[in-house]
Amino acid sequence: MNAARPDVTPEEPRSQARLLMIDDDPVTCRLLGLQMEMEGYSCTTLVDPDQVLAVIEEESPSLVLVDYHLGTQDVLDLLHSIRDQEACRNLPIVVMSALDHRRESVSAGASGFVLKPFSVQDLMTTIREVLEATEA
């Protein structure tokens, strides 16, 4: 136990970030969601991009992780919709894609970008860096 805070053991994260992951592939959502939880994050997964704004409002995530290819949903429109919400203007958003859509994603409001295929370590590094930059 931590002497300064007896309710915190060394294994517990000091501040657990809440992630919202959006991908239209349920298997990817499940696997990455489990990986995020193993890394100490609380993670909500979503396969229907039409629910994003409602879930953001309800859950107040610390970061949104979204796949660039969401079936019929244009992720750039989704990014603009998120950024149009007053409460979401500074919400960190990381986009994942197998194609290099970094420039378009950042122009539309993404805080970070991860090119697939990626290692879990690379994804975690990007998430940590974006969260730290937001806190600074």
C-alpha cells in the first residue's frame, strides 16, 4: 500500500483514463478493448458510429480512438461533428487506419494517428503521448 494514500496499491493506476473505441468490426473492438483494459484503461467499445455523440455525452471519455474506415460513415464528418460540440473541442481523438490518412485526419480534428498494422506498444505510446499533451 502507498503510505501517502493507503487506499492505493502500487498495481492500481493513479488516474485511469476512460477510452471510447469506435470500429465497425466487432472482433477488432473486442480485442483492442480487452488490450486497453489489460493496459489499465477503462474502455467502452462501439461498432455503431451513429451513437458516438450520445456515448461521448453520457460517458465523458478521456480519449476517443476511432478507425478511419467505418463502413458508410465518413470518419472526417464524424470528427467534425465531434469537434462541433462545445464540450468536445479539446477531447483527444486518435485515428487508426491501414492507409496513411494522417494529414486528412489531423485537418479534421484528430489529435493523433496510428498506421495499421501497429504493435500494441506503438498504440499505447500514441495514446499516452496524446493524453499527456492534453494534460499539459
